[in-house]
Amino acid sequence: MCGRFTLTSNPAELQGQFGFLSEFTESEFFDHGPRYNIAPTQDVLTVTNNGQRRGEVMRWGLVPSWAKDLKAGARMINAVGETVSTKPAFRTAFQKRRCLVLANGFYEWKKDGKRRLPTYIYPKNGEPLAFAGLWDTWKSPEGLVIRSCTIITTSANSFIDPLHTRMPVILSDETQALWLDPLTEDTTNLKPLLISAPEEFLTSHPVSETVNSVYNQGPELILPLTLGDQYPCLNDRLFP
């Protein structure tokens, strides 16, 4: 799954890589600087395409338009790629409302008794990531309009599998255009995109358990710990 991630690149870098409208740099989303512990129901940065790529802030945890209240979003932070075309909450969005969810890396945890030991996972090339996402618009009885999104997951590759059996779908530069194409509604063309990233694409290292609390922020959350301090039982190849 994907339950916590980071977004630390500056607006100019993100716009240069993903090509969304430059006016978005004025958004208050960037006022607080890099984010090292993004959690469900918080705001995330997405890219949509209605003929032109736009950066949009959305609430993480998809709230379908037909949901009774916002609580539905807390249960829909991820969508299973293998069933996304058939689940009522996701199937229309899969056809018509796809987005990129931007990140620099994500966290996974390994249980050690009662402890949850976190690992930070990120691309070897250091560039920002684009998770495959879906979005929807929900309107409350009082007229409040919320745009929300979910991150699609797939089976973990052999690199991630020692930590978790699922991982977010990471779209390559080549597949992002098809994913965002507003004219593509034939899901048979989209399903092949929902695969795990090549294992050689990613690297990782164990980090402090302070990241376990959503209230903690700061660059120290992604600093590496030594393998022996926290992960004596894991396969060494996870931490090159």
C-alpha cells in the first residue's frame, strides 16, 4: 500500500518535470516548504489534464460524488490496481478522472514485535515521482466542494516485497502522457500501466520511528539509520 509519503522538490522543479501550469506556484500549498510526512486526509499535489495540464491541490482519500460524508475518504487512500475497473468507487474515475500524485519518496513499515520500523523508499536518480491516481468531486449538503484523490497500488516488486506485498504504481515519463490523456477512456489501454516499477529503479534506507507520528515533520525524518540499529532481520539488499 501507500500510506505516507514525501514531497520535497521545489515548484520550479516539479513544473519542469511534469509540465503543469506555472501559475500554480502562487498557491498556498507551497508556502510551508518541503513536506516530509504526508498522511491520509491531508492536502496533496496532483496533476490533471482537461486539455492542458494543471497542478491541483486535493484531499488524499477519495470521496466519491455519491458518498454521504467525508468519512468515506479515510478508507479510500489506495485503490487496488487489479480491481480498479470494477469497483463502484473507482471505475468511472478510472475511465474519466485520472491524475498524477506527485512525491519524492514513500514510507513502508516492517513489524518487529510491537514496533513498526519504517523504511524510506525513493528513486535512485533523485527525481520526483508520479503515482497513478484517480480523483472525484464531492459536494456536501451545505455546498462545500471537495476534490479528493486516491493512489493506485499494485503487487510489490522483489525489492519492496520484503517490506510489503503492495506498492504504489509509479508512472514513467513515457506512460504519464497516456494516463493523463482526457480522450483515453478505453480502460484496456490503461490496465497495462498498472504494474510495479523495475526493482533497479528504487533504493531505500531505514529511518527513525519518529515518522510514525503524523505530527512530526522535518528533513530529519528521511535521514538514514544504520542497518544494525533497526533492521537486524531484513535482507541486506534492501539497503545498498
